[in-house]
Amino acid sequence: MHPKTFDFRDERLLWRLTNQISDYFRHMGGAGRYAGFSEWHSHALLLLIISGVDPSEKDFLDRPESFLISPRIWRETDGLPEAIFIELQGNTVTHLQFERYLKHTFDHLGNAIGAAELIEWSDFLASNRHRFTQFTVQSKRASSTDTYLVW
């Protein structure tokens, strides 16, 4: 079975999933938000799942990966991370798609959150850089045909 390849010219799937995650936290006046929730958590969740974090693994909540963002996102969101993981399973993301998504996310968050949250978002990205290097190109420019399997 070959992984499905998306036409990510506008990153439709990534943004649809981001919207699905964000909508969860907006419903009923934000009742789905856990204590300490920040807008960047929605994007961080998707980036972690894209990079191979599997919230459906046995004992996941005891693993260090469950603490990369607030552990409450894994525990108190009615199976949202697992649902996102299932939707992404077997699909690919290219270098260029990842780069575009990250740039759009920076633009969006830059207009949506304050300085303290932007610093937290930047810290998250920096501390997880090793997870995202699979989507970066060091020696050549990203190509829309370079693909990587989302675990």
C-alpha cells in the first residue's frame, strides 16, 4: 500500500486539521479549553503528530512526548489528538508544504497572540527542532516533490 500524496499547494489538509483542532477549543464559548491553554497549542499538536508523535501508543501519557506541550492537551480533549493522528496516518507532507504551513502559522500567531505566548511558541519550536529537521532541506532548496511519510 502506497501512502497517499496530497496536493498541498495551499496546505488544505493541514489547515483543515488545524481548524478542526481550533474549533474544538472554541466551541461553547471556549469550554473545551483546559487551564493554561494557548492558541499556539493547536499548531504545536499538529506539528508533533506530523513529526511522528503517536498519541495512540500504549503508555503514551507516561512518555516524555506527552509533556512537549501541556499534558492536558492529550488528557482533557476527548480523544482529539488520536482523531487527528488517524486522519493523518499514511499521508505525506513535503518540505515545501511544511515550510509554507509554518510560515502561515507564524503570520497567524503573530497577529493573534501576545509577546509572552509568541516566546512560548518560539521556545517550543526551538526545543523540538530535532523533530522537524526531517522537513527541512540543508543543502538544497525544498521541492514540492520531496515527500516524507507522516507516521
